[in-house]
Amino acid sequence: MTLVLEAQHINKHFQKPVPFHVLKDICFDVKKGEFASIMGKSGSGKSTLLYILSTMDTDYDGKLFLNEHLVTGKPSKELSRIRNKHIGFVFQFHYLLSEFSVIENVMLPAKKLGEKSHAEIEHEAIKKLEMLHIGHLAKKRANRISGGEKQRVAIARALINDPSILMGDEPTGNLDSYNSENVFQIFKQLKEEKGLSLLVVTHDMDFAKRTDRIIEMEDGSIIS
Ligand code: ADP
Ligand code: MG
């Protein structure tokens, strides 16, 4: 079975304010098309782990493979390119550029990657917005739409380069139950219809129990 993501013996220490072993020998993988969730108490290391797995944090011991290629190493242009192309990331807060239109926000990561023309990227962005049922918002300014709509725009932006894996750090943490369910259904549809792999940190048991697998963290270790 193809592994989209593989973590081997990931250890991380913070030095300040006091030396602290935050991630302890983390080993696990995500298979192609798998929808996995990470749960655990606040402070157990979930966000720290997700930043490493998404290659945003390169300061750790151990090895990380993305599509069976080693991506462990110092920050570099090549690592940024790999991240932009292969990893979609959705945060608890949408981080849209409020003065830009919805479609401009969605197009940004593809513009940064620079592999397609403006027209191709625009076409792709419209497709993504329509898939998430927000095509009608394309020309609106990002600060003129609701919270649930903003998070769907953030998902469209995360998908613009057709990543291998979509990661989320409590992507429903700031949403009401209606919009949380909407985001869950989008993720499920991406898995079932596109074969996308997903790795999502959540506090919501109702969300997690409907994913393929729950990874449970405690004090920097995976306990199940
Ligand atoms: P979670 O996402 O599970 O709530 P985090 O990964 O954010 O947990 O944090 C894990 C632990 O590491 C916490 O005890 C937190 O206080 C600590 N921590 C997080 N970031 C830093 C940092 N930059 N420097 C020192 N300690 C940190
Ligand atoms: Mg966190």
C-alpha cells in the first residue's frame, strides 16, 4: 500500500523557557486515501507534530517521508516547493487576506508555485470553489463572507495545487456545529471521490470517530 506520509522516530526538544522533550519517538504513517484524526489533551504535542509533518518546522530528530521521498532537512526553496505542491494545510483560523477577493485568496498558492498560467489557475480556483458550493462567492472580498464560508475558502485554497495530503489543525475548532459538520462532509467527500489522504487534529469526538483511524497522543507520545 502506498504511504503518503511516514514519520520515523520523530523527537523534538524545546530549549526555552526550560529544556522540554515535547515529542517522544513518534512513529506512524498515513496511507493513500486514508482519513486519520489526531486527538489528545491540550499541550500533548499535536500542533507541534503537525508542523513537523507538514515540513513547516524542520528542527527535529528523526526522519520524515512524503510520497516515499525523504523530506527531512533544513528549510530550502526546494522544501517550500514540495510543501506547496504536496501538502494542503487548514488552520483553526482561516488566515485569508481580508482585502483580497475570495478567488484571489484561493489562487495564491498556485501563483506562488508558478507552474501554470493565470487563466489555468483561475479556472482551477473556480472548479475548487464550485466543488465546495461557494462558486457564487468568487468575486466577494474575503472579509465580507461568513465564518463558515471563510473556512470553506481556506479549504479551497489548501486544495488549489491538488496536494497529496490535506492536514488540518483543529479546522472546525472555531465553527458552530452546522459548519463543523459541513467541513467534515467536505473532507469525507474528498477522501471518497478524490482518494485524498487527510490528517486532522480535532477535539471533537463525533468528528474523530467517523474517520478511518484515531491516533491518540499523550505527553508527546502516541499511545494508540
Ligand atoms: P497541543 O497542540 O496538543 O495543544 P502543542 O503542540 O501546541 O500542544 O504544545 C505541546 C507542548 O509544547 C505544550 O506544553 C506547549 O506549552 C509547549 N510548546 C509549544 N510551543 C512551544 C515553544 N515554541 N517553545 C516552548 N514550548 C512550546
Ligand atoms: Mg494545538
